[in-house]
Amino acid sequence: QVQLLESGGGVVQPGGSLRLSCAASGGTFSRHAMGWFRQAPGKEREFVAAINWSGTNVYYGDAVKGRFTISRDNAANTVDLQMNSLKPDDTAVYYCAADFGIISRDHHDVGVWGQGTLVNVST
């Protein structure tokens, strides 16, 4: 199965932008749907965005709709999350996810996880 490695986290001011990237290895990336989740301290892991294997179907969590954009490059085995108009409530560890078929909005149903990257939105 694929292994996932996130990058791009950091500290950003409210209203700013950040781009996360997830690199996949060890499997057939193009056969997997990909997604992003996040987990803030003391909270349950939350669905952020997902994209199907071909990139033709994307869907987002209500909290990020209109501000975040997910994309993938099957030639490079990467999936990115462009985050704009960031808010303090976006502060969390962001996890890359992979699965066959589709990415469930319920994190309990997701097959493969990365180790996470921290995003801190603060002044």
C-alpha cells in the first residue's frame, strides 16, 4: 500500500495562505482517492477535502468550502491543499489520507494516513 508524507505546514497570520503537499510512495498512486483531514487539540479528526483518482471529482468540508482547494498530480504522485483566507480556527495538524474508491468523510473509515503536518494560524 502507499505511504504518505506531508509537508508545507507552519505558522501563518490570519488572512494568509499556505500550501500543503503530500507525497505518496510504495503503491499505485493513481488508483487511490486522496484526501485531507485535520485535528485540532482536544477535538476529533475532521474531514477537510477529497479528490477522486482522476481529479475530476472534488468535495470539501463545510468549514473550508470556498477557501481551500485540493488538487493532485498523478505523474508526480502528489496531492496538494491550497489554503487561503486562513482563520485561527484552521489551526490543527493536517493529515493526508488515501483509500481505494472514495475518501469517506468519517475518518474511522479511511485506509491510509500520513504522519501529519502542523498548521498554526495566529498573530
